[in-house]
Amino acid sequence: NPPVDKSDLMVVSAHQDDEVVFMGGTIPYYAVALKKPTVVVYMTNCARYRRAEALNALWKMGVRDYPDFINLKDEKVGSVEAGIRLWGGKDNVLSLVVARIRRYKPEVLVTPDLDGEYGHNQHKITARCAKYAIDAAAGPSQYPESAQKYGAWQVKKLYHHLYKENTL
């Protein structure tokens, strides 16, 4: 199916496979047990075969709606700052995540640990951008292009995998 218009759960994942490894119980719980619209957003483009693996994994977890692939470059980086530069700068990354929040209007957003689970910089960037994007998406003044297209949206709950606050 095409991506959902309105989601109850939005998972923001750095790479294809992170959603299964870190949120593999949450996704089927929402999509199958609760029968709630669920969308998975992937920050990076890990290659064609990884996209196929992601689609197969989501299908196995009960998700029947196509995910959103942002397609930022997947490359090992030595720091959060280098990763943000690789992805076109903080403003670019935030605008991309804000647009997805406004488009899918999730009630709940789940993302990696702010410390990147095991220190992975692209996981750290994903988690931090999702956290900041929630505030930016709530009002129309930041990133007005997506606000004009989709309207502002306030996410009700944010959960981070393994983090000490808002933990999943």
C-alpha cells in the first residue's frame, strides 16, 4: 500500500535493519496487535538489497504500508558534526524530519538512543534530529514550506530506544 496519510506510530531509523534490531517488538505491536497505522522512515540509503530486506522485514512484522526512504548518504563518520555535514547540514536534516512528522502526523514517535546505542554517529544524529524536529514541527514558523504543505503537527509522545529518559 502507499504510505499512510496519518500514523499512530512513526519509527525514525538511521538505516534499514535498525528498525528490526531496536524496535522489532514495537512495530508489530502497533501495526498488528493494535491495528494502528504505522510508518517507518529511513534516513539513509544503504543499497538496493538493503531496501528489499527492509521491505521484507516490515512485511514479516505486519506493516503493509510502504515506508519512507529519505536516502541520505550512508558512510562511516568519525563524529556527529561530520555526519551532519555529510547529510547536508543541520538545517537540511531537520527540515527533512520535520516534513515527515507533518506529513504523517504521528501520535507517537520512536527513534534510536541519543547516545547511538553503541556510539554510532548516524544513530545519534537520527535521534537528536527527531527530538528537535518534534518541537519545530509543532508550529508553522520553522520550515514554513512543509507547514504550508501539510500543516503544523504536535507529536504526543517521543520514545528513545535504550535511553535513560523517554525510554522504550
